[in-house]
Amino acid sequence: MAECGAAGCSSLQADSKAGYVLSTVAEVVERILTFIPTKALLRIAGVSRLWRNCARRVLKTQQKISWLSASGSSRYEEHVLLGTMEEGLEEIYLLPHTALLMVDSENFSGHNGSYRHKKARKCQDEDGLDAMDRLRHLLPKSCDILWIVTPGIVLTPPRLPCSCPQEFMEGEAGFSLLFPAMEGVHIRPFHFCKKNLNQTSLEEAGLVGNPDLKVVLLFGYDAYKSGAARFLNQLLEPLAHSNVLIAGGHVEKAFPQHRDCCSPDSFGVMGLALSGSRIQGASVLLDQDVSSPKAAEVTIRRLKAADIPERNTIGFMFACVARGHNHYNNQHNVEADTFHKVFPGVPLFGFFGNGEIGCDRIVKENYTLSETDANGLQHGYTTVMSLVHLG
């Protein structure tokens, strides 16, 4: 009995010491919290004022982007990406400030922004929710969400930057790029339709009169409609003559978080403006004549010559839907494989769409290499391959 009493006393003393450390020593608590995924971190931050302050400091250190991606048939009556996000968001180590999502159009159909999966209606608990409602439920209320639907998807498997990116021109696939609030980097979403595109709205979006603007990711939708080409030129003209990397293309549909200004089925443009002195970028254009793996590698290696840092860097691939294996004599994944060969540690994301936007351009420090006009930014049967470094 005496031995048991001594053991119990020793255990109580150890628990007491551990409790004292966890309630008073910020350095220890902060170190422990770095190993806890962000959703769980936010839940346990309410333990005490000390833990709440430590959690805030840990969140500020989470400066790298993360992503979730998925392909194949879903176990749920919704797109495979949404099911993957519900599970994966429990395990990420950042608080999403901006989310850029892209899914294939083959497995979605909808009208006026209310998307339903082709295979079946959603389960009863989600009945009446469209895709954006679902995302608002999954992501923080303060997170800006851009939802893109496009004919084909390019993605890198989650949390493995060394994994080979994959091109999906058929089947179910999608990804979500998650950007935290980053010191020295400002990411601002924008959305324009024919009702709100003017000089004031461009300035408010940070697309003109912004000396810190470095990269613009731009996605046009319903570009085949009358007036869409003139509308896009109105947006691209000031950007073409700026010291900014521009990359993107035309997609099937684009759904911003708020779309109050648009009339049903109207054309428009959505995207992200990335500003900050730490941002660098480069892009190359694989034109229609680039039709072999060797030629693709020669072009993509020009990106390597731009000497963009590869840490905390994302690759973007915006390709014509007529390329892929159809363009490379039935060889699959040519451009994604080539990018991975040249940049094995950089994840690659993008789409196969209905027209490409971009050019050969380098944006570094205080200079930009390449000049063009609005027409020189718009292409067909090409691929725009880009690097964006976030410092």
C-alpha cells in the first residue's frame, strides 16, 4: 500500500508540474501548438488566454500555401473535391484567407450559379445548397472564394510537391489552392461584368494605379457571347502595358463569392490580383508549333532561365482543350511531366480551357522583361506555363 501511495503521489506531482508548464510557459505551449492542425488549433485556443495568444502567434507563422486535390469517382453524391475538402481541411496547417478552386465541367451542370452534380442530387443534409454554399460551410467566413468550372484540370496530389502533376481531360478531378494571410503579400479577388467595369472599379481591385501589383490570374467566362471580346480588351489593355505577369484563360463558368451585379448568363471576368515587393513571376507560351516532348522541354526550360526562387512557388498551366494527348500524338501528360522534370519541387495547377491569356514575361524585383498589347495576350491552341513566387 505504501508503494502504491508513493507511486500515486509521484504521478500527481508529475501531472502538477506538467499542468504548471502548460499553463504558464508560453514557449512550451507555442512549440506544442505548431504540431496541431489549424482547425483543431482554433478549437483548443479557448483553453486560456495564454493558449489563445500562443495560437495567434502560431497562425502568423503559417506563411506557405497549401492545397487539396482529388480525382476519380466520389464516395458521396457530390463532386469528389468537395468530399476531399471536408476531410482534408481538418488536417491542414494554415488558416485560409483566399481559396481558388477548379473542377471539371463534365461532372457538373447548373444554372445561375446553383450547381448540381450530374450523377445524383446531394444527400438530404445538403439538399438546397449549391456548391458555393457548401464551400462557405467548409471554409472560414472571412475566406474569399473563387470557384472555376472548366473542361479539363491539371493538379498535383496533395501535400506532395515532389509528386508528378497530372492532366485530366476526362473524368472527375479538381483542386483547391489555399492561401493564408502572408506578410508582404496581398491577394485581392476581383470580378467584373459589363455592368461594373470602369476606371474606378479597376482601381478598387488594385489592377491600375497600384505600383505593388506583380501578378494577375484572370479567368473569362461565357466569352463566346456578343460583346465579350470587346469587354475583355477593355480590361486587358491597361494590364498589357503594365509591369505585371498576366496568366489565365477562358473557362466554362466562374462563380465569385458575391455576384449581385450580373444578370443571368452574362459574360464576365474573375481573378486574383497579387501585390507585394516579395512576389516574383515568369511565364512562357507554348505555341501551336510545340507538338513534341522535346520541343515542350526546350520552351519550359526558358522558365528555369528566369531564375525564379522555387521555394514557396506555384506553377500554373493554362492550356487549350485541343492540346493534351490530342496534340502530342496520343502521348499523355506531356506538358505536366515536362514541367515536373524541370521543376521537381514545384506543384503545378491549372486547366484545359477555351482560350489562353498570357505571354513570355518575367517580373522580378523592380523590372519586367517583355512588352505586348491586349491582342498579344490572347491565344488559341497554346499553353501558358507560369511560375509565381510568393516570397
